[in-house]
Amino acid sequence: MIALIVGPDAATARTEVARLLRSHDQGGLNTTRLDGKSVGIDEVVTAAGTPAFFGGGRVIVVDDLMGRASKAGTSAGEAAEPAETTTGGRGLDFARLFGAVAAENVLILVDPALSSVPVAVKKAAPPDALIFGGEPPRGAALIDWMQRVASDLGGSIDGRTARLLAERTFPQAWSARPSNPAYDRPPNLDLLRNELAKLVMAAHPGAIDAELVRSMVASAAEDRLFPFVEAVVTGRLDEAVPALESLQATGDDPGRLIAQVYQQVELAAVLPAAGTADPAGVGKELGLTNPNRMLGVARTAKRGRIAPARLLRLALQTDRETKRGRLRHGDDVVYHLMTVTVAEDDWHERGGT
């Protein structure tokens, strides 16, 4: 048997591995675990093809091997290394690996950092291979999961309070996937379990309530996103840097930050051309879901040290640098946007026009 297990949620992937281990080697006597980041493919082939010492089947679990065959395995902001060849003695020949698995053995490749099985691995896998994506629950299923975990930890949380906790930790994606996958930051079940353990202990012997959640759980990306965007478009690097560090600490996607900055710049540039003192009315004319957002855009524009039209040109210049390949990664684009606005402000203070 061959099982290919990926993320994006590490806890869900671990649960599936544990289920397979219970099914095929409950005592753990015939299980071998290898580090796929450093192990040679020949060692994995040998382990997969070797029968158990006392007879029966072996279970071979290899962590993070699939990521070496896919550029998708790199972290945000890291340079993607060339994928290793899938043929030949020195490369990752997955076809040879899968063909070597003894009939009584179980080979489990697990890589929670990947959201899907790399094409090279999937093509080499036999038709009966188990492919499992560690997609965490969302919406009502996530609320049910949180209530079960709280109960297992010796406490309790009602549905409304669980929803509040989900909204504070994963405001954009706890209920459903965003329409744009690039902005999807799925619920992290390990993080939620840790938060629940903290809250259960604090609430003991009572139930977790909304007041406790608000006082002990920091509100995630949304509370930090808008101060970051405002700091960038107003040229305040001293405010932008700590806000960015907070966003990075929660794993926020650089693409989402870039899109929000670009949108803010675009909306700010529209206001002077509209020739009206009613920003909300402009928002209605633009067809915004929340027209009142333009009130905040107008307030930010007043704090800005750079004219909206000039700021728009800087954003277009940054986008051009990205498309030409001079800014290759999302973090590079974010840092460039932060620095060009500050440099522009300094240029104006020195008398530039």
C-alpha cells in the first residue's frame, strides 16, 4: 500500500498518519520513520522493499520527501530551487520507489507543507495509491471540532463563543475558502487547540465565555492589516515595519498585503478626480460592497505625505518591476512598496517636485 499525505493543515495530516499506523502497526514495532529532507532515495527504496524482521508487513513513513520534487515546497519569500530530476540514480525516481514497495509493506509519504501532491509524484504513483489532503474543517464543522476539543480538554465552549474565537484567529477563512486561493490562510488546528487549552484552563471550572476570548486571544490579521496598509500609503516606515512583522508572524500571505495596498492606492487616486465631498457616495458609484470604506480611504489620504496621483505612479512602477522579474517574490514586493513611499517622502522634504 502507498499513501501520499499533504496539508495544508499539519494537525489533520498527522491525524491521518496516526490512523494508518493504528491500522497497520498498532504496536509500532514494525514502523520506520525517515527524514525526507536528508535521506537518500536509495535508503527509502531499500526500506520499502525489505520485509519485516519477524514476518508480516512493515510501515515506512517518510516526512517531507515530496517537497523536494516540487517548487511548491518552498516557503514564502524563499528562492525556489530547481526540482530534482525524477529519473536517474542521483535524483528522486519516484517510479522506482513505488515499484520497490513490497506487497505486504505500507509506504507513507507525508508533507504537510504542500497543499497538493506534486505532479511528478502523482504521475509515478499507482492507481490504487491513497491520496489524502489535510484540509481542515471550516464553518459549522470547525465550530463542532472546537467544541469537541474543549470537551476533551475538560472544559466547554458554546457555538457562539466558538465562532467568536474562529473569527478572531482566522477572520478571512474560518467559514469558507476565499474566492482567490492566493489569499487563503486555512484554520490552523494546532493553533486553535493551543488557544482552547489556554482558555479552558483560565475558565476552569466554568465554560469559556466571550469576554474571556476577547481578553486572552489576540485578534488576527484583519486588526493588523489596515494599520499596515495605512502606514505604507502614508509613508510611515516606523509604523509599517512592526505591523508587517505581526502579519508575518501569523503567516499572512504577501500577495494579500500587496493587493490591499494597491487597492487602497487606487481608491485614493479616484477621490480627487471625483470632485465631491462625499466619499461614501463615490464608493456607491464604484459599486463597492461597503461604500463607507471610502471614508477611511479619505482619512488616510489626508494623513498621506505623498499626493495620491504620485502614489499611484509608484504603485504602477512597482507592479512593472514585478512583471519584469526584478522583484521575484512576494516579500520583495512588500518591502519595495514600503521603501519607495518613504524615499518619495524624503525626496519631497528635500524640495523635489
